[in-house]
Amino acid sequence: METLLVVDDDPNVRNLIIKWINKKGFTCLSAVNGQEALNILLQHQVDLVLSDIRMPIMDGIQLLKSALQLYPDLAVVLLTGYGEIEVAVDAMKSGAYDFLSKPIDLNILGISLDRALERRRMRLEIKHYQKNLERLVAERTRELQQVLDRLKETNLETVRALSEGIEAKDPYTRGHCHRVSFWALELAQEVGFSEEQLEYLEYGSLLHDTGKIGVQDQVLNKPGPLTAEEYEHLKEHPKIGYRMIKSVRALAPALPIIRHHHERFDGKGYPDGLKGLEIPLDARIVVITDAFDAMTSTRPYRGALSVEKALEEMVRGRGTQFDPDLLDIFIDRGIFAHDPTPTHTPE
Ligand SMILES: [Fe+2]
Ligand SMILES: [Fe+2]
């Protein structure tokens, strides 16, 4: 059963209400002014306060405000004397549940108290429900995040498997995609890529040569220079890769790199002849790290260049093959010297 606190400086009114409340079976506490009532509230768990307005030391309005500050869910019903209706209406705006005019009609008092207690119960229930809901939402969000993380991991594993598949077809490029990706991520970090942009760059750089799956082996592994026709065939690989990956929605952000990693800054690259800043930033980054790895690796048609020679070669392509600003960062900040694998030796 709920506990009620009756506050009135008039002992006759107080006793009348206390007797009536006790008869109804509620636990009843009482106080003679607002201050005393506040002290009781601090010591007892009270569900409803039934208070007079005009009292010495602390009046009912002050009690209402202080009590609600301490216990926002407390139900407060005010008793108003003649001429206090306006005060009582203001009190309702401050959070009182109801007000009753003196002299008190015990039937009306009963209805008012029942209603106030019912409202309080509902309010507590809603609060409880909301709290549960918040907990549930937080739990589900956490679960969803875990699923997303797992999905991301799976994505990356799939991408790695695909890139290893390409390399298996072309033994000369073993580790190529990994190294291109490693340096591209380092360069992108220098440029200030966000976590999400880095993720896409990782997919794109690992998959940049996916289209080589569609290039004939004898062209891919030809130990000498390619004929014009063979070279045209090899140049198809960005478009083949683009077509392959286009339908995989999760990998869509990798597409600009796959398609444009052989564009040149002067517009003379392929497949679309994009020029300068028309070439997506991700792709301009991969153009640099792809070329660097190609030069420093052994290829069927030539041996590996030394790092110094490769850098010299690349500086010659500054502004023609490569984005000059990105190339400067790649060289000046020594990114080329970062070891992609602890045991890396140029192939
Ligand atoms: Fe390529
Ligand atoms: Fe490549």
C-alpha cells in the first residue's frame, strides 16, 4: 500500500484527513509545515503529498517545488483556501497533480487521491518501460555493431583471397597487391584520410589488378616485350576488373581504383584518359605505389630496379605520370622506405 504525507498547520483539518486516510488502509505520515514535510520526505519513501498552501515557515508552493526537485515522480495534491485558486492553478503548472478547495469534501478527496496515485503508477511504469527500452536498444546496437565488425572482417578476408587469387595466376607479382596497398594506406594517412576512406582504399588497392584474371597467361607471363596487340589486351584489365566487381555492392567504393589505376596525370593513361584531379584521389595514390612496386620487383621482361633508380624514374614522371604533390609526400616523407613486410626482400 502507498504512503501518504498530510501537511497542514490546522490540527483539525490534519486529524480529519489522517483518520480518513488510515481508514482507507494507506500508511499516513503528517507534518505541520513545508519544512517539516521536507524533512520527512528525506527520511521516508512517500508516494503522495497532500498539502495545504498557506502555512508558516514554509508554504505549500515552496514545498511543492523543493519536493519535486528531490523526487520528480512524487504526486502532490494541494488544498486551497478561499481566494487561492489562482495560486493553485500556478501550482498545477509547476507539477502539482491536483488541487482541492477547502472545506474538504471527503468523497472528492478520495477520488482525487485515487486519480493522483494512479497517474503516478502509470508514470513510473512508463519510466520503467523506457529504461528497459533504452537498455534493449543499447544491447541491440552493440550486437549489430558486432555483426557489422564481423562483416567488415569477412569483406576484407574475401578481398585478400581475391587478390591472392590474381597473384597466383601471375607468380611474378607475388605480394604485389599487399605492398601496393601497404604503401597506399601509409600515403593516405599522411594526406589525412578518414577511417572509412582508408577502408575503401584498402579494398581498392588490394583489388586493383583483379581484371588480370581475364588476361591471357601468355601475355601476362611473356618474358619479352609485348606486341602492340598484346599490350592492348593487357590494357583491358582495369575495365575487366571494374566489370567483375561492379555487381558486388560492398566493394563499390573500390571501383574508382580498379578502373583508374593506370590513368596518367597528363591525361595520357588508360582506360578513360582522365587528367589531373579528374582522376580520383584513391587512384592517384595507387598509381604511385603500383608503379614503385612494379619497378622494384622482378618482371618477366626485366630485373628489379634499385630503390634509388626507381625513385629517379618516378621523379621523371612527376606531373606527367604522377600527381606531383602526392609523389612529393611519398618520397620526401620516406614512405617508400617503409617495409611492407618484416621479412620483405625485393622479388
Ligand atoms: Fe594494373
Ligand atoms: Fe598493379
